[in-house]
Amino acid sequence: MIFEEKNKSENNWPEQTRQLLEKQKTSWKLCRNNYEALGRIQTRKYEFENFDIKIQLNPERITSSSADVGAPAIKLRKCFLCLENLPKEQECLVYNKNFVILSNPYPIFQEHFTISKKHHLPQTIIGNFEELLDITHALGKFYTVFYNGPKCGSSAPDHMHFQAVTKNEIPVEYEFCMMIEKLGPMVLRNGKIDVRFFEDHLRYFISFESQYKGELLFAFKTFVKAFKKISLLNEEPLMNIIATFHERSWRLIIFPRLKHRPHQFYADDESKLLISPAAVDMGGLLIIPRKEDFEKIKSEDIISIYKQVTLPKEYFEYLRKKIGEIFTK
Ligand SMILES: [Zn+2]
């Protein structure tokens, strides 16, 4: 592992991040091979009413998708995000003292990074949400940043990290404006923040859009407070977040979740589908590591998988009511 701690200018994080990956593709064979393989990867599209779901066959993601993220297994393994355990070829770009930017050697997109805390601290968005806004602001020119909760998609639930990928590649990002136009989801606005609730896309999600950090912090706090009331005690409410920064404004797309994996994941007969939904999957791109699953999956399976892992309608309605209260106070 090699440290890279050079130019600290706030303005060129996107360029430095891009350079890091280019460099790693030259110096690290595994990284280069996996990015090259991405160019030959198979994808397929399923058209639903007013939106698409894509699937990607990506065998290199098998470790991540099938990771045992239960507490006993996590305790037994060496943390792969701790600096001392990184592969010797891995270079780090130190970001604002607390985080390091790393090229992800098992990519889903042409550019894919892990942004992890320097120290071994648990994965949680509570206490790190402002960091998410700052990182998204810093990298927003080229990249989208996302968060996977410790119990819904993160393969390192014991080590705090975000991921960053090429902007506008996740379907929900490039479909967002069209979704608003065609379906006219309910919008709440007060001149400083727009909040929308999406119910017609197989999965339920909420968007926050604002150029004011304080408004986003408050809206998120309100969301978490309400979500905690309908979640298990002593556990972070299950969620994935996709964050972008464009024209001085943040957009956060939040997927509140009921559970991590659908029953097809655990099946041991021909109904098995090794799909473990995280932020990208909730965003409309299902990552499928096994060829047999890629070949047999049908649109009914996609509907079934989303239905199991998304928050049920009545819980979503509750969140909508509670978040709505910030606009009436
Ligand atoms: Zn660690």
C-alpha cells in the first residue's frame, strides 16, 4: 500500500481521483484486468412503465454479493479496508485527514472508488451524513457517491466507507427528471429544499434536493428519527443513499429498506438467484455474479426481489407523513 498525500487543493479532487485510477490501471495488474473485463461485460434491459431496470453480469462481484456479513464472520476475518491490510499495489489518496480514496479493483462501472475512513470504525450514516455531503460536493464534477447501510449491501459493515462511481450511470440518476415529469410524485417545497416521494417504480424512495447543507441535515435528521420508530431497536434503519452534486445543489435519493436479501438469495433449488441488493441495485442496475442467474432471470423475479427488500407502503406512508411535518411547522 502506497500513500499519496500531495496536492490538497479543494478544487481538483475529481481530477486527482481520476488520475489515481489511471495510475493504478498501469501499476496493478488485477485492477487493470478487471477494468478491461468491464468493457466486455453483458448487460440487459427490462422495460417497465416509464422506467427501466438493467441487469449486469459481473462474475468478479461474487465475493461482494455473497459475503457473509453476520457479526461472527466479520469478527473472524481480517478487515479488507484497514490500511494495514490493503494489497501492496493499492495506492491511497488522503482526503481531508479522515478518509482515503481507493480504486475499487472489482468495479461495476468504468470508474469505481471506495472512500473509507482511515480508522476502523463501524459503518453508519448517522454521524457521517455531513461527510457524505462534503465528499459529494468535492467529487461531484465527475462522480456520484453512494452509501450502503451495514445491513443492506455493505460488505464491510465494520469499517465506515462510501463508494464513488462515474456520474449518471445508475438508471435512477438519468431517469430522475423523466420520473418527475411523467409521474408527478408528490413534492414538498419551502423555497430551500424539495422533497419527493416515489411509489411507482417497484421500489419506494425519497429525494432531497437543496443547495443548503443545513436544510439537508435537518431533513435527514427528521427522516432518521421517524424511520427509527419503525425499525429494530439499537440498529441503524436500513437504507441506501445515492448522492450527487450538480449546479451548486445536492440531490440525495434515499431507499429505505425492509431487508437485505430476498428469499431467492438463500434458495438451494433452481429458484436460486444470487442477488444481494445494495445502492446500485436499488438505483435500477441489478448486479448478477452468476451466469446461470443472468440467463434465467425474468421480469417477475425482478418485481419479486424489489418487493421483498423495499420498505412496505404503509411504512413509507408513515415516513411521508413525518417528513411532511417539517414543512408545516
Ligand atoms: Zn477496518
